[in-house]
Amino acid sequence: MTTQGIILLDLIAFVLLLWILDQVRRDRLYVGYGVVLVLTVLCAILILSVSPLLIFVTHLVGAVFPASALTFLAFYFIVFMLVYILTQVTLLAKRLATVVQQLAIQQAKEQATDRAGIAGQGNGGADEEE
């Protein structure tokens, strides 16, 4: 990979790091996701900037060109993140279903209590008039 390409990709990674940190700071990105993304970007910067490491990774994944190796690693990172995020969404959906069920039960109990109170007041008022 050319020096120009490495510098450009490092600059893009640095801007991405700043953006990720800003999103975490503004509470728009969960800290756990932020940590995973920051570590991934830092690893990418390290692999790109250290030429022997880039050559090692290229041979490790069986690629001919470094760009192919990086594309291969990026694909597997995207799949990993997709599975991780979908797992988190599934957990949140289950928690939400539980909370909604508990809320519905609580509201049903309150409505039953209110109806019983209204029925008791109606009988009490009729007795006083007689």
C-alpha cells in the first residue's frame, strides 16, 4: 500500500475516532459500542501504519494485496458487529415485553380497584338517602 494511501486512511480513521468519541460524549452511542469501535479503529490504524504487520495480516488471511486483506477483515468485523447488535436488540425486546406485561397487569389491578371503590360508593350513597 502506498504511503499516500496509508496517510489518507489514517486521517479518515482519526476523524472516525473523534466522531465516535463525540457520539459517546453526547450519549448518542452506548459506551460499550464506543469501546468496541474505538478499539477496532485503533487496531486498523496500527495494522495500516506498521508495514510488517500489514504484510503479516495479508499473508495470514491468504490475500495477495493488502487492500484485499483489509476488506476481508472489515467484512468479518461487520458480521461480528451485526450479530452482537442484534443480540443486544433481542435482549432489549425481551425486557420491553416484560415491562409492558407488568404495566398491563398493574393497570388492570388499578382499574379493578377503582371499579370496586365506585361500586362501594354507589351502595353507600343509596343507603344514606333512605
